[in-house]
Amino acid sequence: MSVLFCDSNSELWYTRADELGLKVIGMPYNIDDDDEKDYDLGRNTDFDDFYNRIKAGSVAKTSALNVQNYIDYFEPVLASGQDVLYIHFSHNMSGTFEYMKQAIEILKEKYPNQNVKYVDTLRISIAEALLVYEAGKLWKNGASDEEIIDYIEKNREKQKIYFLVDDLGHLKRGGRLSSTSCFFGTMLNIKPVLKMDEEGKIVKHGVAKGRKKGIQQLFEFAKSADVNYPICIAHAQAENDAMELKSLLEKFFNNKVEVWVQPIGPTVGTHCGPGTLGVSYREK
């Protein structure tokens, strides 16, 4: 049986990662060129400090893991005689996976009897979290690597994520959104509703006139959720909006669905900025 890895771009809350016994690859960030940190899934994160500094004009950045970083994560497992299975965020969101593949080739030469397998969720943030969570339960119950990979590949397109942002400039600067989408989103208080498509890219899905109508749109999308799986709401200093959306969903589903609410971490928050509100759910 392999050791199951995820990354902190999944934003699976640390208590749930601990509950499942997952190994977590921390994705790095820094602000104002301070010492680089890896997001710890909320274990010791000061979310308000991070977002307040951005509001005050600080610049946050993320960086890709290098070859040695991946070796440092995977080698102790291989050296112990176990295999690795890594469920990761969308390859279209970062160039880091080329370094990961190079690290795996190096490790194959050193540990020819062990394997490093990986599967792309084509998602990030809470959409990745919900896929990792369900896959982690399968793993904990003894599912094989092939069964877990098959589960991710069959269900990743069903895992929907929609979100609003206050300032599209964060996504544009990080290369996560086109200049055209950014331009139209800043006109006339129009709030673009963004999503991740089937290729694991962020695209504009629609627009809302103002934030309240944007929240209503997120609610309308999530009404198609499969109640057998959790719905997750994530926010960047927008807790009141998150709780409003949670209340709408619980009322609609008559409290028959589990709704998680959590803050957005610094690595994802670097690219979406304060005020972001998102919802992810498994579509029926």
C-alpha cells in the first residue's frame, strides 16, 4: 500500500488531513519578500494578518517547488520500502510539475523497486480538497492505487467550483486570468463569476451586477449538488458572505447536506486576493 500525498493548494483543512493520515506537500509563499513559508492548511496561519497586509499594499508571491524539494518529500517514503501516490492540483496552474517529473526520474534510478504515482485533479483549492477527502477515505479503507486514481479521473469533472473576487488584478498578475476577462470585470461594478473548466483552467463563466447577486448565483449553482458529499465554501476575509451562502444552502437542502466553511489560504489567496468567495460541490 502506498503512502498518500496531497498538497496544500488543495486547502483541505489540517484537521481533516490529520484524520486521514495524509502526507502534505507544502506550497510556498512570501509577502514583501519576507522569509518564504509553506501553507500549513490552517494549522498556525494568521489569515487576517496576511490579507490585511495585502489591503495595505504589500505584495504576496508564490513559487514553484524545485526538483530537490520533491526529492525531499518523496525519498524518505521510498527509502522505507513504501510507494508514493500523490493527488495534486491542476497542472495548468503551475510549472512545478516538470520539476516533479524530473525528481521522480532521479528517484526511480535510486529506488528501482519502488514507485511514485500521481494523479491530476484538474482542480485547486476547495474543489481539490473535496476530491482528496473522498479519495483519502478510500485509501484509509484499503483501496488500491489504481482504484484511487480511477476514482479521481472519473469524478474530477463532477467536482464544480465557482467563485467571485473583488479585484481581478490579483489573478491577472499571477497569470491565472486573461487581460480581457480582467478588463470587463472592473467595469460598472460587474462581478465576473469564475470557474475551473474541464482542463483545469480558470475561466469566466458569467457576470453578476454587484456582490449580492454574485452570492445568489453561487447559491443557484450549488443547488445542483449531490447531498451525499460535502459542499465547501471558502472565503478571504468575507466570512459574513460565506455564512449567508451557508444559510441559503442549509435551508434549501433542509440541513441534509454537510456544509464546510473555511478561510482561503495564502498560496491561493495570493492569486485571488481579499474578498474572494467560492463554493465547491459534487454535481449530481
